[in-house]
Amino acid sequence: MSTRTAWDQEEERMYNELRSLVEEVEDPQQRKKMLNRMIKQLRNARWRKKVLNMDNHPLSNLRPAQLGIMITTGALAPVILFSIFIWVSLLLE
């Protein structure tokens, strides 16, 4: 819970910094550069917040049976593909 508030505070700080930068810059080109840089920083902060939030992680809601099926499928896939390759090569000879 403390990480969420930390990320929210960081995002709020970036918005405040963006607002102060926009108010003090007069040149449109320089303002556009600053806005683009700050937008990238905000997107990065949101991305980090989304990735580090484990509640939304897709593998956190797996049941043990589903996890076992996924591991078994991943382990058997190369064996099955190799045996298919051998059978096809024997049939083509």
C-alpha cells in the first residue's frame, strides 16, 4: 500500500513540475520539447506503477492445476516436436 501512495506522490510531483514549467516558458518550441519530455516521464511512471502492482499480474490468479498444465505443456512441447520431426524424416526416406 505504501508503494501505491509513493507512486501517486511521484506522479503528482511530475504534474506540478509540468504545470510550473509550462507557466514559465514563453517560446512555443521549447514548451513543446518540455511537454514531450514530461509526458514521457509520466508514461514511464505509470508503466512502472502498472508493472510493479502485483494485483494486476496475470500469473497471480493461477490455480496450481493450471500452473502444472502450463509447465507440463512447456516441457513436453520440444519432445513432441522432435518426435514429429523424426517421424517425418523417416517417412520421407
